[in-house]
Amino acid sequence: MNKQTFVVAGGTKGVGKQVVIDLVKAGSNVVFGGRDKAAADEVLNKLSDYKDNVDFVLTDVSNVRDCENLFKFTFEKFGAVNGFFSYSGITPIQSLLDCTEDLHDEIFNVNIKGALFCAKYAVKYMIESGGGSIVFTGSPHSCAGEIDRVSYACSKGAVVTLANHIAKNYGKYKIRANYITMGWTPTEGELTLRESQGLSQDDLKKQAISIIPMGRMNEVDGVVPIYIFIVLIFGDLPFCQSASSKYQLRYTPFLRLETCRYYDVRQTLFGRRFLNSRFRLDPGQLFG
């Protein structure tokens, strides 16, 4: 693999952190952003043997200047931006009837404003770099959402539209946009949220048995290879290929993957219809 350069927003914790570590160890240059410098220093310490290939930029994605600086720094340091993983997000509890303007604005500022303006600068520098791959973090809430996630659900629905928009309009620059729904995963943010509700990790696992058909939650180590596969392996392909019985073979730079509930991957035609078939994706087969 030719050395490529990736930006990870929200790379100090959870899946974002592990994606940073795995990309660097796979031979890539990575610049990651986040608001927690102490957590970032821990990541950098883990990657001390790769210090020439990884760096951190203190970033609040709700601040447009921070978004711009993250990508400008990356391009100036490594001379390219070949991929972007958008992981920054917050999930406060808020129902429609309890919704406040301040909390709603905070959620949208991080989850969609941040994703959009990071994508703006990602696309800008990817055009200069000859193309690239963008991966957004999705949520099962994006289709409707649980009763206590109204603003979060709407923000994640907007991210689906953003991914579609980029794929449709910037594919001509060899830029792909993908949206991955990883489902219920006990990340640091999820555990902190549930602890505030009086629920332990064991309580969450018990809930998963009754809610998820496979009877268990995702694990961070189980979903990271899917993100790596799309942002890195698919980065070498000009298109994602889709087909259906009704339409002729189509090529689209958009591939939506969902690993929620059934732990499968569902491929969709951009702007058209779902494929009827499903296929299971075993992350171990990707990096076995």
C-alpha cells in the first residue's frame, strides 16, 4: 500500500481512537482531532514508535475554524488528505416534549454542523490530492429514534443526507462518501451516558439480550475493522458497485453499511432502492 494520509475527527476515544491506532500501524499517516488533550496524549504514547506518522490537533468540531485548521494542518504536514473518518458526536438524552433550544443546538452543532464543515475541508483537500474516502458514523436512531433521542436522531438523519450529497456531487473528483451504522456498542461515551442513568455495563448487556436478536452488543474491536476496510481498502477502488434486478448495473461512490441489530451489512443503491439480499461480514476475515 502506498502511504496515505487520513484525518480522524473524534479520535481520542472509543472507535475513533482504535481507528487511529490501527491506521497508523497499517502504515498510514494520521492526524486526529478532539477536545480531550489528555486522552490524545495517551493515544500518542501508545504510538510512540510511529511518532513521525501521527499527530494531534486540539479540535472542537462545532467551531468552523477548528475544522478548517485540522485539515489545513494535515495537508501542510503530510502533503495530502486521502481519507476522513468522522466520529465526533454527542448523545444527550432529550425527548420532543422535554426538548430545549440550547441542548438541541449543542447536539446539532457537534453532530451535523461539525460533520458538514469537516467534510467541506476534507473535500477541498481531497480534490487537491486526487480523490479520497469519507466515512461518517451513523446510528440506528437516524430513521426515527427512541423517544429520548429526538435531536440526536434528527442530527444523524441529516448526516445520511450529507453522505448522499457528497457521493452524488463529488464522485466526479474520485471522492467517495460512506455511512456506517455500527449499532449498540459499549464505547466510553455510551457507558458514561448509561452510568448517568444508573445503569452499569452488565445492565446494558442484559438489555441487549432482550432487544438484539443475536443477544449481545457490538464490541469496539469487532466494528473497527469495518471502518478500516471502507476507508482504507475501498480507498483503492474507483467506485462501489451496486446492482438490482430492476435497474441496470450501476456504479456509485456511495455505500451505506449497517451492522446494527443483525450484525450484517446492507448495501443500498444511491438514491434508488435497497438490495433484497444481505451478506454477513466477519471482521476476522478482513484482518485475520
